[in-house]
Amino acid sequence: MGHNPNIILLGTTQSNVKEVTCEKGDPSVFKAGIAVRRAPSGNIQLIDDGTAVLIGISLGEDLSGAGGNTGYTAVCRTGNYIPLVLQNDAASVKIADITFNSKVFGAAGNNLSITIADNQTGNVAVVTVANNKDVTVAIDAGVTTTTTLRNAIAAHPEAKNLIDAVIDSGDEAAVIAAAAAKTSLTGGSDVAVPGKPVLVDDATGQGSADGDITAAMYISGVLTGLYADGTTVPAAWVSMPGGF
């Protein structure tokens, strides 16, 4: 299998020109790809409380042995092609009791649509996808439940990679009352644009559209960040030759 340039393995870099330090902090909290701050205590933290300054991006668990024990995180302080996890400003649309969220990162999710057709019989939901972006779910209005629709999308090999369906709390057994015409998802935006300064959310350490400004710069658009356990998140390559 060839290398996929759209996938970033979080915790790795594409350049040997970097400075990495061993910092006291639980790597399960300061996961790879998250920007971290230096607390007055000397430890690292995520939240901007007015006393902690950004120092770099986590590469995950420190494996150098420099900390002498577990509970240490490797932090990239300077370098090029460093992966940063992004806030997922995903497109979505709400129809009745269900919110349909894009699983396509960024502004590309605005190209997706959802249609609910009423041409089936019984508590069923039949999913089709056209043009790799237009999802149609055929139901029996007044009979098909929200859970049946959600499960049908989750089981469809193509639709499940485009959208998910989140049911309003307490409405999992509710029936879908009526069909819905083709409706586009909206609200998706690209946090990462090559050449754009990196802004970091002051609570999560993720790249954001309106966070704390840094001296780092994006050198890729929105890509797919991959954790070792297979979990994927939006991410981008950043350059910070002089640090944050």
C-alpha cells in the first residue's frame, strides 16, 4: 500500500530539523498533535489561564527515558512539518429530531446533502448515495423511527463516511413524520489554510479559527490525522522554526 499524503500519523514529523523536549505531563491528557503551555509550576497544561504560555506541540508519550519514569510527554518546541490537531468546524443540518453532521472535514462538508424520501413500507430505511456527496434515505413516514434511520446510515459503506445522524435526546423511538426535500449541509469551514497563522484554542490546544495567535504557520490545508488506535481527527502540518 502506497503512502497517502492526505493522512498524518499523529506524533510523527516529516522533518529532522526540530527541537523536542521531555515535559512532565500525562501523555493521555496531552495527546499527540495538541499545543501545550508551560504552567508556573513547570508542568505543562492546555488551558490559557493568563499565566501559562504556549511552548510547543505534543508528540505523545516521551520514549527517550529522559523523564526517568512514566507520565512524561514529548513536546516539539521548534521545527517544520509538525502535525497539529484542528477543531472540527464541520458542516451540519437539522431535520426534525435528527442532526446530520458531516464526516468530511472543513468546508468540503458544505457540498454534502441529505434527502428523506417517503416510498417504503414498514419500519425500514434504505440508504443510497449519489456523486459521493448526496445521501438519500427512503423511509415510511409515520412508521420509520429515528433510530432505524440512524442505524441505516451507520451501516451503509459509503454514507457512513460522509455523514452521521445524531438524534435529539429522548427521541430515539420517535417516528419520522414526513419526507424532507434535498437539503445541503452548511457551516463547514477550513481552519487550516497554507500560509495562514496558526491560532490555538485557549482550552483544548487545538488549532482553531479564533484562538490565541502564535508565530507558527500552516503549510497544509485540512488533512486527516491518524492516532495509533485508528481514531481519525482533522489535522494539518504546521511550521514553527522559531517556536510559538
